[in-house]
Amino acid sequence: MARDFAELSGNELVYDLYTGTGTIANFVSKQARQVIGIEYVPEAIEDAKVNSQINHIDNTLFFAGDMKDILNRDFINQYGRPDVIITDPPRAGMHQDVIDTILFAEPKRIVYVSCNPATQARDLQLLDVKYKVVKVQPVDMFPHTQHVENVVALERK
């Protein structure tokens, strides 16, 4: 779903925020020029690198650290402005500093995957200054519970 919503043509720089073990980053890498994944847990980043190696993927870079500290203007200036950002934050949603950096980076598209529609709605409202929602797809990954994953595609206005 995230790959479809990203609408990749093969030449994009993609940032995968809250990448975990790099599942989404590695999955979309074949349709992107380069994918940069950022995750708080260092062990997850080590696994992401191993997953890229096992799958013979050589266009991924992974960084470990607190998202609000890693993803900043200096990072964007060093590694490039992303064409697409895929973000799958924890239930608490994204920190204001992360949203501010996304707004600074101005990717063409954002794919926001969330397990908490309330914090997703809050973050989408903050992104509304430059982005419009173009697709929404709930995914019931947890049948017989109140939990749902929600995937939203945004495009720059």
C-alpha cells in the first residue's frame, strides 16, 4: 500500500521515517533511486542494513537516532531533498520538529502510515499548510479489535 501510494517511477529520493528494520525502505528500493531510512533503535538499523545485504539492495542508507535530532535542515542539505517521504511513526505521532523539517524539505508526496488515527489527524492538520490529502485507505490488520492501520497519501499544494 505504501509503495502504491508513493507513486514511484524509479528516479526518486525517498526518506523512510521510523523505518524499523527497513521493511518499507527495502520494499520500495527497487522503484527508487535511493532510500534513506531513519530509526531510533540502533539494533533495528543494524537489522535493516543486514536485510538490504541479504536482498542484494545497494541503494539504501540507514541512520540510527532520535528522529527529531537526526532529521533536520543540515541532514536534508547533506543527503538531499526527498521527492517522497514515507512515515510510519509510533502511536504518539510525529514531533513538531519532525513536521517542521518535513515542511522545510517540501517533498512532492508524503505517505503517512499510522496505527493511531487521532495522532495522524493531528499531524495531517499541521501538514495542511503545504499538503493536501489525496487518498486514504484504512487497513484492518487486527481483526476483532478496535485497532486499524490507516494509510494516507498527501501531495504538495
